Amino acid sequence: MSPFSGLSFAVPRGAMFKDSLDLLDALGIDTTVVREQDRRLYFPEIGVITMRPSDVPTYVESGAAALGITGKDVLLEQPGRRVVELADLKYAGARMILATLDGVDPTLEQQRRIGRIRVATKYVRVATEYFQATGRQAEIVEVKGSVELAPLTGMVDAIVDLTATGETLRANGLVEREEIFSTTARLIANPVASAMSASVVDDVTRRLRELAGSAA
């Protein structure tokens, strides 16, 4: 059982999954069942729902989960979501970057020759706003899967993507050209749930901030 009666947590699967479960354990929520049943998604007995990081704001906004953990990159890509960002949890650090094939930067030639570049990304809003802010013309191509493939096939000149170590870039002959921003895991809340359970949400937030601080 969860010590936070009535509160449910949306937990991101993937790279943030284990660290997020570790945080819940530190709060007193025993996540053993989540770790043991890795194909199961919903754990009402402990107030945990698991999903892709990009879906966390959707579930929190709808009230299906009172609290959630997701990356800052997701929040920047979905700025219209009615959620409250409560804390920087200090883990799952990564950077949003512009990358191209190694060698001469193809974006410079394309900018000079035709005045715009083609860029593949999962983060359409982030990429669009970045190029607008830097005064450059870019055609944004949305790619759902492995974005590194796009420049290898000649479909685009560059990619905008998240990287933690750069290993995938290097393995595919790509190099970082520009850093757009850095990102970490964030605690978010449904505004209504946050107001109705203010003391509990405040307690969770305080404790998670302390845990994040001690781990930093």
C-alpha cells in the first residue's frame, strides 16, 4: 500500500524508470511488484501507473494521476499541458542538441546555398522554436523512431534530439554541433489534485527535493 492515500503517481518507463522507482521506494512506496511484473502497466494497489515519458503530462493533466515524473524536454515540447512543475529531481540528465554527420557541417553549406536546412526530430515544437529564435529557416521533418537514420540516408541535413552520453551519435557517424538546452527529470502535479491535497503534495515535494539534493 502507498503511504499517500488517494494520490497516484505516473512513472516513466525507459531510461528514467529505475531511478523513479527508487525515489518512490525512498518515499515509502514499495515498488517491488512493479519491478517483478515488468509487462504490467497499472498498479492501483500502490497508486502507480507506468507509461512512456511523453504520456505522463497527459495522464497528470486529465487527473488519471495526481503526480508524475517526466523529463523537462517533454514539458518544453508540450507547453500547453495544464500541469504544475513542482521540483527538479536532478537525475536523468541529458541535453537537447543539433547534430549532423561528421566532417564539414552540411547545415552551413545549405544555409549559404538555399537559405534553409532540413531537420529531422521527434521534438517538432522545440526545434521549430529554436530555429525561429536563432533566425534561421528550417524545414522540420517529424520522425517517430530512430532519428539518427535520417541524415545517414540523405533525407535531412541535421537532427534535433536528446543525448545523454553521445554514444548513439558516435556509433552512427554523427557529431554534436549545438546545444539547445539541458534537461533532467521533473515532478509535476495535476493543479486540482495539488490544491485539494495540498498538504500531502507539499510533503511529497519537500521530501523528493531533499532526496534530489542529497543525491546531487
